[in-house]
Amino acid sequence: MTKDLDNEQKYSRTAYADGPRLLADIGATHARLALETAPGVLRAVSVLKCDDFAGIVPLLHSYLADHAGTRINHAAFALANPISGDLIRMTNRDWQFSTDEVRRELGLNTLLIVNDFTALAMSLPGLSGDDVMQVGGGTPADNAVIGVLGPGTGLGVSGVIPTLDGFVTLGSEGGHVNFAPADEREFAILQFAWKEWSHVSNERLISGPGMEIIYRALAQRNGMDVTPRTSPEIISGALEQNDALCIEVLECFSGMLGGAAANLAVTLGAFGGVFIGGGIVPRMAEWFAKSPFRARFEAKGRFTDYLAQIPTYVIMTPNPAFYGVATILSEHLRGRSGANTLMERVQHLQHELSPAEQRVATLVLEHPRKVLNEPIAEIARLADVSQPTVIRFCRSLGFLGLADFKLKFASSLTGTIPVRHSQVRRSDSTHDLSAKVIDNTVSAILKFRDQLDVVSIDRAIHLLRKANKVEFYAMGNSRVVALDGQHKFFRFRIPTSSYGDSHLFTLAAELLKPGDVVIAISTSGKLPELLAAVDAARAAGADVIAITSSKSPLAKKATICLAVDHSEDSTTFLSMISRILQLLLIDIISVGISLGAQGGETAGEAENKRLLISHTDV
């Protein structure tokens, strides 16, 4: 019981200040609904059959009846339908409604309606690992266009385009382009469909109902008298009963989907990959991975090599459109009113805090800049509380401590600059290239600030304050960073040396003793000579602080890793931004060493150190 209560209290402290948000993914057959109670946290997920309701309002009332005591201010729905204007007429269901009337009926402040594949597309940048299954080869390019299509009751199509400020999704109805047969068998299927429709789109055939048409068309072509089957029955017949006609239907269907995916890839230039969503393909994922899909995707004549570079994936995670529509709603609310800022969280959760923590909260709300700029002792004095109370206040809000709170609080107060990368081009003027270099660096620094591991930094500072001596090991571009660190540490009266020759790394490391510290700096973290030296240093009893990528071999060997995960292709380009971030870590450590009288320092010695650092007061 106590554990459940603790989990609920922890959860409530990350909840939206203005209550849960209603999310829905409404298709022609099923409607999926959920409450997003905090960023990325979905509760009360339900699946309702659309046939059970006369319209969208009765459906929503049915779901909300189970949450009568919950106040909902904001909602966003993904709809399997073109979205244009206030009046929505669903294509595959006899429902129509006014967005504004639904908003008023539910008593909402905000209601967004977006195309379901626009929402799905918006979820793609966040998918990884077990969320997807790759089919075939190819490697996604960074900052590249992504395509998405998915057969369900219809065929949804969309794309994700990277921009300076994030991503733009396409509100596409690409499922309605003309179906193009690739062989005689597909032409026979097209002729069969022409008997019913003069215009046969991809959606007519590459969908659940389309699979049923393919089944009937192939039965006629093969001279078979069969009873029509539904798409789930066809999939079951192929995978479980090994029915020859059902297997042929799946092969034909997968090939058609591969052709449609290839057309989307070359249309968009989707080097970020093409993702397959919808409800059909995940049901047959293992079989689909070996199906004709990928071979047909690459079968593009002169553009075969072009398409072979583009990866294709099946989206396996349940309800991915929820995350996309939640992102769209969050961006809308931030753009309009700055909803759910850290100030709002403090205000919303103030009543849950202890009386002493409430005094800290009041100080934060009334004098935010003072809290941001003052040390913990002054914050405690101004709030009339102890210093541990200030720390407890920060942890009650879900932060590691005061430093972590201040980092996020500064961003909340000043607003964030979108993290972006603008490619410098040969045609750029000096003014343009200067602006792009500065913007790229500033954006990377802000992203770096938000991802700082303050616990590791604090451990590194503590280790260096008591070090007998410090040695810097670095090569190439990182050598400049090592020399900068050596210069600063000498000013702290710490015996310091720097080695940039790979032949000297291991020799120097073997002479170290317990109490000595090595700072190894490498963008890649893969240099064999550096890794060997780190092994020798650890074997000699010294500690190692690595400034490198968190997933590198060097990070795994170090006592402490100060991560710099900015991605730069150092094999092709000269690393520039990574060097700036490494220098910033040296500066942060230097300022940390200079603060406070610890480890037996006298007040005069500590003050002397503070005078050497421009960031601190004098």
C-alpha cells in the first residue's frame, strides 16, 4: 500500500498542471481513446467499436462516463479522414460533425482534429528499438525526410519533413493515387476492380477491404469457386492453415505495398526511411519480413541503387498515433499560452508540499530570478528554511537537486531556442555562414545543457579536488581541450600534465598511483592507444574521468563519464561543436573546483581559487 502511494505521489508531481488531456485515434472500424496525464504517460486506454455508436459525440460521452470526476480542458483527435475546416464528414463512416460544436458539448478549452496519418507521422521521430521492425537493408540518414503509409480500413499516407524548428508533417491523401499494376497478375486484379469502380486507387486494393478484393480476383483468375473471406480470415488462412490461395493473396498484397512504398520514397526523397503503419501488417510481421515487399520496393530499374539505401520499417508499438497527436497538442498549447511551464507546476503542486517547502515554493513564484541566481545558503535564508529543505523542495518536483532544478528553471523562465542544424552551403555569404555556425553552436549548447548529468559532474569535481595529480590524455582535435584543462588546473595549484602522443599514453599511465586522476578526452572514444592507456591507469589504481560519447568503449572503461553525445562525422569532417562542448565541461569542472572550502582548504585558499574564475563573484 505504501509503495503504491509513493508511486502515485511521484506520478502526480509530473502531471499536467491543467489536468489530463483527452486523446483519440478514430478510424472507420475502431476508436481508441486515452487520457494523457503527463508527457508520454497514457492512462485508461480503451478501444470502442464505432458501429456501436450513432456518432462521435455519443462515443466520446460513453468513454468519459467512466471518468466523470475528471476535469478535461484540452483534447486532440486523430481521424481517418481529410481535415479541412470546421465541418468533418468521414469518408469511410456515415458520421459528420462540427469541431467547435463537439468542443462546446464536451466543455473543452481546446480541441484539435488532425488526420490520423499526420498524427502517426508526428510520432515517427520518437520511435526506436522495439517500437519498429526493419525489413531489408538500408540505413536512415540524419535530418532526412521520412515517409509513412499504412493499410487498414483504408490506406493512409504521410511524410515527416525536418525543419529549422523541428518537424513538419504532411496532411496527405496519397492513398487515393491511381493503382499501377506491375505485372500481368496485378493487371488482372485491376481489371476485376474496374468492374466495380471506374477509378481504382491504391486504397481500393492495398487495404483490408482491398485484400478481400484481391482474394476474389485471384480466385476468378485461377478458376476457383470460393466463399469470400474477410482480411483477418485470409491472413489466418495463409499463416495458420497454409491455404495456397490465401498465401498468394498475401504475396500479391505485400508486393503492391512494396511498390506503393517505393513510389512514396522517390516522391519524397525519404532517406530517413519509410515506415509501414496501420493494423494489417503487424499481424503478419514475421511472415512479412520475408515477403516480396522489400524486393518489390527496390525493383525500380535505374533507381534500384537509390532505393536500396532507404530503410523500411514496420511500426510494432501499439497506438503510436496517440504519441503523435499528443505532441501536436503540446506544441499547440506551448505556442499559444506556454502551458505546463515549471512555474505552473510549482503553483499547481504547492499545496502538496510540507509547510517549509511551501515557503521555498512561494519564493520561487514571487522572486524567480533571485532563486535562479543565488546560492543555496541565500535561498534558504530568504525562504527562512534550512538548506536541506531547499534540496527536498527540488526533489519533491522530481529533480536531482538544486543544480538540476536551476537548469530546467532557467529554460522555463527564458524560453527555449529550438535545437536545429542549418547546413552551410557553398553559396552562402559570409554573413549567412557566420549566422549558421553561431546558431548551430548555440542550439547544440542548449541541448547539451538540458541533458547534463549533474550527478556525474559533481562526482568528477569531488574526485579532482582531492587528486594528488591530474594527467590529460587526448589526441587530434581534443588535444586543444586537454591543453586548456592543463592551463586551468595549474592555476588551482594541482600538479598537472598533458600528453598528446599515443606512444607516451601507456608509459605515463603505468607510473600512476592511487589518488591520481586521468582525464581522457575523445570525441569517438574508440582510439586503441587511448583505451590501452586507460586500462593501464585503472590497473595502477588511478581513477579515470572520460569526456566522450556515453556509448563509447572509453565511457565503459572510465570511473566517471562526462557525456558529450553531439553527433559529428569526424571521419569526414573536422569536429567543431563537440570541441566546444568538451571545453564547456572543462569550464564547469573548473568553476566547481574553485567553489567552497572543501578537503581541508582554508577560507583564504578557497577565496584565492574563486578569484581565478570569471564566472564566480569576487
